[in-house]
Amino acid sequence: MRQTVAMESNDEDLGFSCQITKNGRVFFVHLNRPAGVLSGKEASRFMAKFSQSNFQQQQLLMAKATGHYKHGNEKQSKKR
């Protein structure tokens, strides 16, 4: 059985959500597509941080955990 973590909608929504299984695995979804899985100690550490975070921090934690963070296109180009 999977438990979906409910998150509030916000302007800072990066499109991430996660599901937690009974055996402690964390499945990540990004824009309705599978984005990654954590298990074991990594999943435990993630959930400890996740439970203490606000919505924006949760989105950032999920982005970092899945590797969808800082691809180089986050900076806006300078206008000359």
C-alpha cells in the first residue's frame, strides 16, 4: 500500500510529489511521471528532513533527491 503525501498548491510548486510505501521506500513523481526512488537509510534521512520542511523546502528536497536540480538553465540571461 502506498501513502501519497498531500501538499498544498503554491506559486513555488515545482511539480513534485512523493509516495511512501509500508516498507519505507519513497517514490517520486514529477509532472505525473516517475522521477526516482529512495530506499533504506537514504529514504529515512529524506523523510526526517521532509517532515520538518515547509512546502517550498519540500519541493526543493524532492528536486535534489531526484537529480532534477540545477541543470544550468536556472539563471536568467543578462540583458545588454
